[in-house]
Amino acid sequence: MKVSSHSRGGDPPLFSVESECTFLDFIKGGTQINFTVAIDFTASNGNPSQSTSLHYMNPYQMNAYAMALKAVGEIIQDYDSDKMFPALGFGAKLPPDGQVSHEFPLNGNIENPYCNGIDGILEAYHESLKTVQLYGPTNFAPVVNHVARYAAAVQDGSQYFILLIITDGVISDMAQTKEAIVNVVVPTPDPGSAHRAGLNVVPGLGTGAEEGSGLGAGLDSVSGLGTGAEEGSGLGAGLDSVPGLGTGAEEASAMERDWTPCLD
């Protein structure tokens, strides 16, 4: 809340009160969370059957990808009413013909890629490792566009779309990914409203204010690889947290289509 005052001549000062909404204010006001996860199945992760792989199926503990998914997913799922989450993979060859895909459902169901909770995503992820072949390259644009198509259908600010991308490598389609991100952003008329919503500018894409692109108005964070939850793992798990949901030790990028005014 911001309070300001001004006066004219000898008149008593006039006070005005301006509300500044947090992310949780919108959640309390009925904004729905839509969480999607996309997992890197490129060959740079290593053979899942070997202990050096980030996808290694250790019978005694979760691998790096499962740990990163659980760390951020268990926070976000409490803000999603139905806890049904689309889960995608990218960078793998799929059976039966070995075609490379950068947007495949982990549960194998193209028509219904939703998994029941974080445990459901983990189960689908483990099953995918048994059937697909890790390949490449590391393309983000297809999964960004996947979520963007759903977000484009919501224009009233009632839903907030989050895309969690867990990856180990450098983005191969940076130009296409930037374009996908820019296309999904809806500029806000008030240049300060993005900051009041707790949103950050996408690194490397400019502030948007000087270019008039509206960048920063619709994304929380898209960044390079962080330090990772596990030191030396090489897993990118260091992006900014979703505002108001918890710590930022996990990789997350969020897309917002629009915000309705905060009601006092």
C-alpha cells in the first residue's frame, strides 16, 4: 500500500491510497494456476543406465531431474485446484519409428498429456525413460509454443500459466525461443504494472520499455543455467522462483496473459 499527500496553498493536505497487489493477492482473488513441466531428453544427459547420467534410474534415490521437479512442483501444486498437470519431453527419438520430438507427452497420450499430481509426473517420466532414446538438439520453442496456445485462449486474466523447463544444456534454438516468448507476451498499458505484479524482464531480450515490445509484462523469468540443486550436477535448476510461491532454488519460467485490477 502506498500513501501520498499534497496540498494547495494553506489548505489541509489531501491523502490518496494506492494498493499494490502481490501474486498471492491474485490467487486469493480467484486466479487459477496452470502448471506445465517440460523435461530435457537430449543425449548430453548421459545414458540413463549409467550412474553418471542425470537421468540415472537409481533404485535408492531420485536422480537430479526428479529432485528438481519435486522441489518446485510440490510448491506449485498446492496453488493448482485440480492438480492435473501436462508433462512434456523434448529432444528424444520416439518409438516405433525413431522420429525426434521436441513436444511429446510423458504419459504417451497426445490427446490428454495430463498427469495426476507431481507423483503422476514422476511416474510418467520414469516410464518415458524406458521407451524413448535420448537424442537432441535442445529446443525450447516447441514447448513454449505449446503452453502459449493454451494461454492464448484465456484473455480475461483469470488464469496464470507456468512452464517449468528442466534441462542440462545450452539452448539450441535461442532465436526461436526468444520469438516464442515475445509472441506470448501481452503488453500492459501501464509500464509500472508489470513490476507491481512481481514480474521480471527476460534476460537478453531487453527491457521492452525502450523498444515498445512489452517485454517484462508477461514473463517471470527465462534465464540460462543456474548452479543447480545438486552441486556439480550440471542441471539447470537456478532460475527465479514464481513470485510469492517460495524460494528460487528451482528452474521455472512463467507466462502471464493478463491481470485484472486488484480490488481493495
